[in-house]
Amino acid sequence: MASALLLSSPPFFSHHPNGKNLVFRQTTSFTRSKSIRSYRFDIPFRKSPEISLHSFRLPTKILAGTSENPVSDELLVGEDSAVFDVGRQQISSWLYFAGILGTVLFVLDVVWLDSSTGYGKAFIDAVESLSESHEVLMLILILIFATVHSGMASLRDVGEKLIGERAYRVLFAGISLPLAISTVVYFINHRYDGVQLWQLHSVPFVHELVWISSFISFYFLYPSTFNLLEVAAVDKPKMHLWETGIMRITRHPQMVGQVIWCLAHTLWIGNSVVVAASFGLIGHHLFGVWNGDRRLALRHGEAFEVVKSRTSVVPFAAIIDGRQKLPKDYYKEFLRLPYLVITALTLGAYWVHPLMQAASFRLHW
């Protein structure tokens, strides 16, 4: 949890009046003192009948870290991202997840994708009536999706208070998902309809550069896979304050991933439709940087300010200027199941590109 402080330093000892050494072990209990701008860590004495609890305080400025005194990996205010404990998983939860996923796909097909029963084609037709320019239509579709997606994200606190976390997640996904699919399908179907600005397909190593860039972009794009059960509202959705893994590189990995993906595809396709799509998508995610920080600050308060002080929006900036100190075994933060899932899905998405294109063409959007 964002309110937890993970301390991994070894036990320490103190001399007790009766002559015995007391062993102190740090717990993850984390509270904030209201009278002093500091944090308090509750540390129980062990093997002591007389004393049960002891506290000490660390000033906020020590937790935040500076270029002269970079934060240690032993002090985490945010959550350790991408942790997946197999022993804590329940088969029933994943069965619910599979059932919810199947239900969502079925409803999506009937209500939106199927030309005889769905409203997807009518939505695209209505948008197409606004302009004959594919570039303008691409921007309009992105604007509609961005307005709904970011707007509902901004209203999350209010919505969850009214109808609950799970119900609001279902409502959020139920509205955002059809709009996202419509935008993606329109892009796939019309990505070569614009004015050709350059053609680099025959240039050596461009294909390899685009492929590697796209692969890397997915490691940034999908931190939501850190907890799929929350995405499907099987577990109660939470607004997490992740701090490890990809977050050490950039506090806004989705924005960075979207920029990398857009630049790679714009380089490869090289026409005006892709330029328009990239402009809209990057603009949306840059707004998300501001809006995301604003929402995290409202939800997590001073804990977010600590995380913000030792992370950066620009990749590697906090590491370079010394505010973020990478652990010696930093690579282990990526050797976790969610990142392996991202790897598998990214490779799978590349190999099924022809199937995705064929499915989009059949919709005639």
C-alpha cells in the first residue's frame, strides 16, 4: 500500500536496564505525525516484558532524498510494483476473472462490434459525417476517447463514493473500452490513407529499430498488468502509488511508452494520418502526466510528494541527477511474473498483427 513503508535493514540492539540486550526489528507500520512534518515508524521491542513499543522519527527531507543525499532503496513510501505471490492467489478469483473477461467480450461484440446489433458502426458513421479528412477524423476519435477516459478518471473519487469502487470500474471500462476499440480499428483501417511524407521501408535496420522500439514501449505502456484482478474488479480497485521497477526510470511510464510507440510507427508508416494520430495520442498522455500527478497528490498527499521528489517524468532524469539510487540488484525488480506476461503479450501482438488487421477490415469502419 502507498501508506506502507518498507524497511529492510537488519535488526539492531539496545541495552536494557536489567543488563539484557533487546532486539529491535522494524515493522511496516507507517503513520504521519500531525504536529511535526515527519514520519513515525513503530518498532516493537522483542523479549522485553517491561517495554512493548518504541518510536522514532525521520524528517520528510531525509525520506525525499536530494542529489547530495540520494534516497536509499531501503526506504520505500510507495508500493513495490509487479509483485505477484503465487501462494496468495485463489483459484476462485481467477475463475471469476475468466468469467468476467468472457462476459465483457460477449457483451462488447453484441452491443458494439456486431454490425447487425451493435452501435459501433453507427458511432463511426456519425463521426465521419463531421469531416472528409482522415486526419481530422483520427483526431476527433482520439479527442472523444481522451475526454471520456480522462474525465471519468478525474471523477473517480466522487464516483467511487457514490456507487463503490467495483461498480465505478465497471462503468469506466464499459464506456472507455468501446471508444478505445473504435479508435484503434479506425487507425488500422486508415493508417495508409493519408499523404505519404516519407518512405523508409528499404532503409537498412529501420525495421529492426521500429520493432525494438515498439517492444520496449510495451514495458512502459502497461503497468496496469501489475494487478489484473483489480482491472477486472475481482479485487477492489485501488489508486496505487507504485515506486519500484519501471517507476524508478519514469514516474509516468504510460506516457513514455506511448511516445516511443508513436515515434516508431510514425517513422515506419510515414504519412499524415499517423502523424495526426501520434499528435493526438501524445497530447492525451502529456495531459495525463499533469492530471495523474494531481490525482495522486489528492489521494496520497505527502507520501506522493516524497515519491515525486525522487522520481522524474523524463526517463532517467532522477537517476542522472542523483535523486534516485538504483539498488545493486535492480534487474530483479523486472524478473517478476507481470513483466513476463508483458513480454509474452508483446511478442504475441507482433505475431498476430495480420489477424488484428483482418479483423479490423471486416468491421468496415
